Amino acid sequence: MDHGATLLTIFVAYMAAIIGGEIAMRLKMPSVVGQIFGGIVVGKSMLGWVGGEPNSIVYDLGELGAAFLLFSVGLETPFEKIGKVGKEAMVVAILGVIFPFVIGFAWAHFSGFPNNQAAFVAAAFIATSAGITAKVLQELGVIDRTYSQVILGAAVIDDVLAMLVLTIVSALSTGQGVNILSIAIVIVQSLGFIVLMATFGRRFARKNSRMLDKPMSPLSIWSLSIALCIGVAVLANKLGLAAIIGAFLVGTVLAETDYKEWIHEKVIDLNEFIVPFFFISAGLNVDIMAFNNFGAIGNLLLVSVLAIAGKYVGAWLGAKENRKVVGMGMVPRGEVGIIVAGLGFQFKVIGKDIYSLLVGMSLLTSVVAAPILKWFVRDDKVSAIPSDSA
């Protein structure tokens, strides 16, 4: 292994994230938009300085970045808060899956795609990237608002529903047929894991947090927190959930301990370095040449508009208050949509043209949704201020 080349790759990717994020913020946009574009610039489409293939160093750092981002969000989101909006989050998640799936399948079907390809397009439509929305909400200081809890709760449920849909679509598309047992296993594992974390995990954390009052090392608590975050993220992934959901759930559990604030300060410092790799890696594999004609660009714009509309309308209908914030908060597809597209390409169900289209849609929805969400949140803040009455 050429350690010098590895360090150079990390340096180039990190500087692209820093510069891109700084430019975006100067333009009054969320830093994540600039970081994604930074990945596009240094990735294979433009300069070709950094590769973003699975198992590459930047990709792996991006996975860690996503996990610690959701871990920090979880530390600001105790289970008790999510429980208060559980029913609303459930409705938001269900409608936020049904609407985009139907719209995505209908578009692909009427565009002449075979049903197996149409199903993968629809599956990519339903995914939601909690990481992108969480970062915007954190930057705006509203992660503790009720609508943020609805979005995050819905994102967890959305992930379970997305895994179920993907299991069914993958089986049908590869000619295996639907295996009821495998679907039941996904449901039991996913829901069982979440329930276990919400009950046993919380009780264990409350009862045993006092054991850490006199640690052997001042950093023992922090080291244990990192280990829990990574370990539970791996376990969640093995059970069919996204790893970031496991990291988020660990954060919600530790949010009910006496060390919440101390751990949160530490993880925020770590995230300054690690999280930008998550957004950089999202832009690295964009193939700009796949959109080198007006037809391809038109298709990308149409698919992105349909994907945004489907998720926004579904979530908007499911929310009780702050509907436009909740609706837009569920729009980004990000890395989740890219993963779905990658599976379709891996199974040889979709070709490179559809793969590039879905990857482009996933990133465009994220880039478009982030500044609009920021605008909606600020508009909500202004409308919440009572006017002076003489």
C-alpha cells in the first residue's frame, strides 16, 4: 500500500469538501450542496483526482461520516421525543413510500421500460437520505423541533419499508419470485431491532451510566461511545437496515444518559473532519457524460421533478403541522437512492443509462431539496414570531 498516495487522496477530497462547503455557505446555501459538488469536481467526471468506488478510502470514510452524523443527531433526539410523534411519523413514512413508488413505476412503464426495470426505478424513488436532511436541520439549529422529530422518525420507518420493497423488487427482478418467509424475516429483524433498542437499550443505558462516573481514563466514555456507534451500525446493517439507522438509535439511547452533552461535544468535533467525506463520496461517481445531450438532460429533470413531487406530496399529506418542512425534509434520496440503483446495475436488471439516470436523480433531489428546506425552515421561524400589537 502506498501510504503517501492514500494520504494525498484524503487531503484532496477533504480540501474539495472544505472549499465547496465554504463557497456554498457564502452563496447562502447549505454546506452539503457545495460538498457534493466538490466531489463531482475532483471525481471521475471532471478532474479524476479521487476515486469513489466501494472499499476505497474516501468511500469508507464517507460511510463512517454518515454513521457519526446520525449518531450526533440521535444524541439530540431522545426516544421520548420520537415517541410523541410516532403515529404522525408512521403516516408520513407510509404515504411517502406509496406516492413516489406509484409515480416512479408509472413513469418507467409509460416510458417503455420492462416491469422489472420499472420496479427498480420505483424503488429508487422511495428512498430517503436521513443524513442530508439531518445535516441541514443541525446547521439551522432546529434539530430539536417537533417537525424534525417527525422527519427523523419517518426516516427510520421509511428505511424499514424501503428494505421490504427492495427485497420484493430484487426477488421479482432476478426471477426468484417472492419468498414470503424472507419478507417476514426482514420485518421481524428490522422491527425487533428497533423495539429492542427503544426498550432494553434505554433501560440498560439509564441503569448503567453511573458505572462510568469514575472511569479508568477520562476518554473511556468517549471510546465506549464510538465502539457502540460503530458496533450497532454494523449490527443494523447485518439485520437489513441501513447502518446509519443503527448509529442514530445508539445516539437516541445515549441521549437519555448523564453524559449526553459531553459525548455530543466530542462527536461534533470529530464530525468536523469525518462527515464531509460522506457528502464528497456522493458526488464522486457522477458520470456527467451520461447527460451530454438534451434528451438525457430532459429525462433527468423530469425524473427528478417526479421524484421530488411524489415524496413531497406523500409526506405533506401525512404531516399534521409544518407540512412543507416535513415534505421537503423527506425529499433527498442521496446515497440511499444510489445504493438501490447500484443493486439494479449489479443484478444486470438495469443498464448504465438507467443507472446514471437514477444516480443523477438521487443527487439532484438532494442538491435541490437542501436549500429549499433551509428556506422553508427559516420561513417557519419568521412566521412563528408573533407580530407586535400596539
